[in-house]
Amino acid sequence: MREDRRDRVALDEAYEFYRQILVDGTNDLHLLANSLKTVCRALDAAEAGEMELTMRLWKKIRQALFDRLLTSFPAHVVAIAKDGQVLSQKDFLPDDCVLELHPEGLRRDDDVFQINIEELHPLTRSRLDKVWVERPGTRREDFTGGKSEAAQECEGGVCTLKANAMIIGEEVLQVEAANGRQKAYSSYWRLYWQSYCSPSSREKQYLVRQMASLEAVWGNLHY
């Protein structure tokens, strides 16, 4: 099942959702999942040179949203070794493996999320290691308790999402989230008119793909 365009979350909306979690700790599985998808798409586009983002800051948001998804909702976890082999419960989770998360309650084909295990918050990683040897499924209670609320929210350069936490690089993120939509809107319509005027079907297809890529990050721009 393909993702419905109406369910997409634009990057500026994903950032606002991230901020809302820090304000009141809100939990919304579908909004969290769709926000994470958008941030992942934006980072892929930035790495491909299609848009400008401060990568290290948006990667922290991606990591924090993934951490929230893993620790707040039940999910099936798959661990993939560096050579592409799927690890069994008999294997320890190596530092170079990739985690693939399949949250319960989500049914779309693209409701699968990957992250390098080394990007997990150290506390999340240590608790996942314990769960992993018992079962491939995780539950919220696997990640609660066991550490003082006064403990640091960021360790090893990665963070958990907790209410009232400080947003690192907030001013930069706000500007990129707000200005990015306007830039995307201008680029979308430039591509639209290029496609409209082009006599080449191949060029039209290329331009339409670029437009679709913009809308994958910024939502409906055709208005």
C-alpha cells in the first residue's frame, strides 16, 4: 500500500511535532511515524544535493524520533549485519549492525524504519540488548524505569525525547524549516512550467520526478 499524499507530513510540520513532544510529551503513533519518514526523506535529499540542511542537527531529530518510536510503542525488531545477513536472537547485537523497526499498529508497506544501532541513545541500546536475547518484539515497558529522571537526556551525541528538553540548534532548525517550504514552493513551480513547456517526454518525466521529490518532503505544493 502506497502512502496517501493526505497522510504526508511536511518537514516544517515534522519539526513542529518534534517541538511539541518536547513541550508536553505527546504520543501519536501515526504522526510520529509520518514525521520520521519526512525527516528521513529530507536527509536523503540533502545528501543527494537536492536541498540544503544542517545535516548534523536534522540527524539528531531523526535519531530522537526513532528513539521515541522504539521506546514508546510495541514493535518487531530485525537486526541486519554489515554483510546483509539477518541476525538471530542467539547473536549479540554488533556495533555496526542496522536496526529495522516494524511498529505494531502500522500497516503501510513503507512503515518500516532503519537506523544504525550506534546512533541509538546509550540507555536505549543497553535496554534493547537485554530484550533482544529474549525476544524480537519490544514493548514500552522494556524501556521505562531503571534510571533517575535527573539523568542526562543526551549521551554520546544522541538524545532521548523528553518534555522540557532543550532543542540543540533551535534557531537554525526553525529557519530551515520555515524558509525551506517557500524555497520548495518556488522550485516546484519553476519545474512545473519547465515541464509544461518542454517538448521532450523524457525531460518531462525527469522534471515530474523532481517535483514529486519536493512534495515528498514538503507536502502538497500544487496550490
